[in-house]
Amino acid sequence: MAGPRIVLIHALRESVAPAMAAMAAGWPAATVANLLDDSLSADLAARHGVIEESIVERFVTLGRYARSTGADGILFTCSAFGSAIEAVKADLRLPVLKPNEAGLEEALEAGRRIALLATFPSTIPSMTHELETMARARGVVPTIMTRVVDGALAALQGGDAARHDALVAEAAAAFASADAVLLAQFSMARAAALVPALPGRRVLTTPGSAVAKLRRLVEAG
């Protein structure tokens, strides 16, 4: 019998491979389909990170299309579109997961000093807001440190994955006092192994955490 049908929706083509790898490792029985619209990330950048109603409508359309294919669950893989993904959650009666919510939960469990790293600039304000909202609901006040790793995404898109990984690892190393360093985008997960291990500091990636949580939600019915 085929496993549940999970649709991965991407706004960056660099997110496809790490998402598929996380699904293969964490949920091999699932049947996976991919939807990619990389114009979303370009359009968000052109709007300086402002998620306008037109972008929200496009996300809702993608969510409804995924549902029409028989999706049992949907995982979005781009962290910069939090409010648009919330609109999809409200629109559909099936598990819909933002890429970073499970990683943020793990970061809060690790401690109060949390570093958020991204290579796509619009990710930082979106994720900072989500982390603050999540922390407030738990009655905690985290110290949030952020950094955009300049040049890393361009290197990855230009085929220089080694430079991308080195830049991400270098940026993460600067947060030695953090309880958790969260590599905020699926495309950054490949660099985690290069981040120096330090006692008391967790280095988290979003794909594995997201797949584990979505699996729990879908299997719980």
C-alpha cells in the first residue's frame, strides 16, 4: 500500500534537494510530490520582503492545487513567507506546515539565546516574528540574534556549493554564546556539518525537524 501523499511546495529551487533528502531519511514510506514556483522568492525580494495580498493569494492557490492532487499533508520549504502559509493553513482542512516552526520549537527548548541565520534576507524578519510569537505563547523572552549570510545564496545558485557552506559555517561560528543556532532555510542544511561543535550549543536545521512534525500530524489524523 502506498504511503500518505505529501506535497512539498518550494519558492527556491535550492530547497528541493534538502527537502527530498529529509523526506527520504525521516519518512521513506510517504509518496512525495514537488511544486516549485521560484518567481515567488524573486517577487518577494522585489517588494523588499513585504508579503502583499497578491502573494498570499498565490500561496492559497498552490495549497488548493496540492489538495486537489490528493495531498494528505503539505510542507512549505521557504521560510520567508510565514503569513502567506498561515493563510493556507486557515484555508485547508489538512496538515499544513511552515518550514521553520518545528525548528523554532526545538530552538526554544534548547535555551533562551537563539541565533537565526539565513541566506535570503526576507527570511529574517518573518522568522523573528514567528519566534517572538511562539515564545510569547510559552511565556518566555528569548534573546534573538540574527544574521544574513551575504553572498552564500548567490554562491549556491552559481554552482559554488563549497563557498556557500563555508560562508554559512563561518557565520554560525560567530555565535559561540548561543544555546541554539538555527540555519533557517532548507538550502542551508547542507552546511550544518561544517559548523564547529561547542558544548551547550545546538546547531539545528529545518528540514529534519519539519518532516518529523508533519509525519506526527498526518499519522495522528
